[in-house]
Amino acid sequence: MSKQEIDSDGFRIVSSKRSAKYKQTKVPYKASQFIKEENEINVEKSYQRALSAVKDLEGSQYYSDVFKAVSTILNERNVSEIVCFGLGHIGECNISRYQLAFLLCLKKSFKPLKVLVHDPIFYLGECELLRRLGLTVIVENNEGSYVISKENITLVYLPHCPKQLTNNFLWSNWDIRLENCILLCNSFTSLVENHPSRILQAIVPYIYQLSNYVNEVTLDNNFQYKDIFNDTTIHYIKKDTLSKVDCNFWKKSDKPKYEDMEEFITAQMVEKLNI
């Protein structure tokens, strides 16, 4: 076995998971600011391609498995909103296009009141495309710090997103409301099993702490394109599980800060979007 590269915070670098989706959006190492590129896309062509991808996906065994798993977890409860971070360039990248199609399938199946999306690298044409598809674009780069409802169910989709983004989302909802969240993202179990606990506690402490209380539904990666949903897992917490934790569990510090992270685009790295 060849020696694996280790990044600055001690994580193994796995090139296969990042795919072409991130090659054009990688942030310069130790960059203080990231200037968002703006390319024109053919919105009509991208719209038709997105609908075609939806047709491919909604008839697949993979999506059927997802639908059954999420429906079982919901147990006849309704989804009030779906929130998605990190789709990437949906007008250019095939992986991003199918991840968008997945989001649209979730919207069609569970009929939430709203579907919110954000990625700091979206082009203006991609924002137009998303709105045409009935989605709401979050303009501000809040770095994943979106607060969900205390009463209603939220589906959160983070397709191959940086662990820091997931950690920020958990931080912003660090209380009992996390029982109302169904999270579709890279596996917590894989992260915990493959990295030293001291590193996880230092870099992504909220993922690490919650991993002991999360139930995971592992999905068979049987979609025709294997690099789109690999390592995507459904995470949920059974009701009343978190009511039993010690009160000290919910103590949290200020919003996490990350240094020397190539994969995570912070608000300071991106010029404010005028969408």
C-alpha cells in the first residue's frame, strides 16, 4: 500500500472523493480572500439537463432506497424544509448536476414548504437556474450556520461537503432540535473510525460528540455513476435520545474557526455576492 498524504490538520487526503467537482473551486492554501469567478452558462440547456438527470435518478434503485429509508425515519411526519449546501457548479459539472437532481427528487417526494440552497461559488446563471427550478438561493455565505426549526423536520443535504461545513451546521443547532434533523452527508462513522479522536475533537468537535448518538443508514452505492453518492449516508437521532444527555453536553464555544483549510471556503475568502 502506498503511503497516504496527510494534510495540515492530520486528516488523510483521499483524492477519489473530491472528484472533478472541486478542481475548479479549490481555494489557494492559506488564502485570506477568494475571488469568485463568474462564467456564463446556458440556463435553458442546463435546465433541460437537470430535468433529464431527475428522470434518470427518480427511476433508479438508489433513489428508491433513499426514499424508503427517509420515509421510515419520518414515520408519517412531514418535512417542513430542505436545506442544501455545496452543490458546486451545477451548470458545468455532471456530478453537481446529479446531486441537484437528487435534491429535486427529495423536493418532489417530500413536498416541503421551502428548499434552500447555497454555495459560495454559484455563478449568476446557476442562481437563475435554481430559482427556475423552484429553489430559494441563500445569498450570504453563512458557512453552514443555518438554524433549523425546533418543532418541524428539516432534511439537510451536504453532498461531499467539507467536514468543517457539517461541524458548523451542528454548532449552529447545538441543542435538542437536532432530533428534528435528518442529515444526508458523508458518513460520521467513517470519519470517526479513520481519524484519531484527538484530531477530531480539536478540528470538528461537534461531529465527534454527536457521532455517539447518531443512527446511520448506509446506502448501497448502486447508482450508475459511482462517484456521485459514494459515502453518502443518512443520519438521524431517535426522539428523546438527546434529552438524556448531561447538561454539560450542550455547552459550546464561539463559532468554530479553521486555519490552513484548502477545502473549506469561508465568508472572508469570498467577495459578497450581489445576486
